Amino acid sequence: MLAPSFFQLLLAASAFASPSPRQSTSSGGCSVPNSALTLPPNQTQLVKPTSAPLYVTLGVGVQNYTCTSSNNYTSVGALAEVFDISCFYNQGGFSNIQEGVNEIWWGCPNMTQSELVTRLQNEFSLNLLGQHYFIQGSGSNALSPVWDFRSTTGNSNAIIIANKTGDLPAPTGPGDIDWLELKNVSGGLAGELFRVFTHEGQPPPSCSPGSPPISVKYISEYWLF
């Protein structure tokens, strides 16, 4: 499936303006215990849930940035395909799945997202759950992250619009985007969500004003509770 462009998705903001009541949705392909999510010790930014996850997923896509007048890049959202990786936890290949996906995503610089989906489905039997993107939020410059599984579940409420409540610099180093905790603002897909085990996605440290927007490839696990 080819996800719509980032700017097309921004124009769709009005479709998600009204909050929807939460309702249960079908979870990922395999059950995962609540002990599975591991967070770094001695930190308070992210609070581990006590319940088992509804979905354990892998997001593969790009982080988008524009250059500011201060000669640095600022985030203007992200666009990613989201795959179910819950069954890899039970099969023992959980720690290796990111490495395999990394080789494909960074090894093929001209690969489109539709080609990516097909290849990951063929080589790893990954099930596509949906897309991650951003829409215009309530503030004039605010963007809200969205995880949208409606097209694959057939459930019109299988979407979450979220708000960041915790931010932890990636334990793996400054080249990887931060780990995040996010809470539900609207939609029935999940009550909260964690972005963890991120790989790359950070922009260059500086830019020249007037430079065109850039997209930086990244991979991340998204755990939905």
C-alpha cells in the first residue's frame, strides 16, 4: 500500500477534528506479555504500563524537517508504514527483525514505500497494520501524531491521535530519534503508545535558511496499550 504524501495528509486534518469514543479493536497477531516492554532504568520520563500491549509494531519510514531562520532543522512530522511484529517475540526472532529491515530500508536508497511494503511482506511475512503520519493540531503551528489502522482492520475507530507526555533521548546515541510516551487524545485504537528502540531519523546539525525540506529515514518500534 502506498501511503499518501505528507502534505496530502496534513490537508486531511479536518477529518479527525472531532474526538471519537474509545472502543475495543482487534489486537496484533500474537499475544505479548506485559513484561515484554523494557525501558532504561533510572529514568522517569517514560512510565511503563502494567497491562499487556494491544499491538507491538515496527514503523518504517521518514522523519520530515524544514530549515529555520536559526540555521537548524525543525520537525514537520513523519510518515511511516506500520507492521505487526508481535509474533516475532514469541518465535524468538524479535531481536533480529530490526536488523533485517535496516538492511533493506538503507540498502535501497530509491525504494518507494509501496515497494518497501511488498518486500517486507515477502521476505519477513510482516503484516501491514496501517500508517503513521501527522495532522494539523489545535495550535497554529501544532502537529499531532496519528496511527491509523482503519484500512486494514475495517474498523472506523481504529485510529489514535496522540499527545506526547514523555521524552527520553535515545539510549543508543544522538543519531537516533528520542524515545517517547504518548497519550490518547482521540480515537479508539489505544489508550497510550510508546516509541522505543529507534534507529536514525535525526537531521543534520545545521542548514542554510532557504534550504529545501528534507526527509530522513528511520525505524522505530511502536507499542500500543
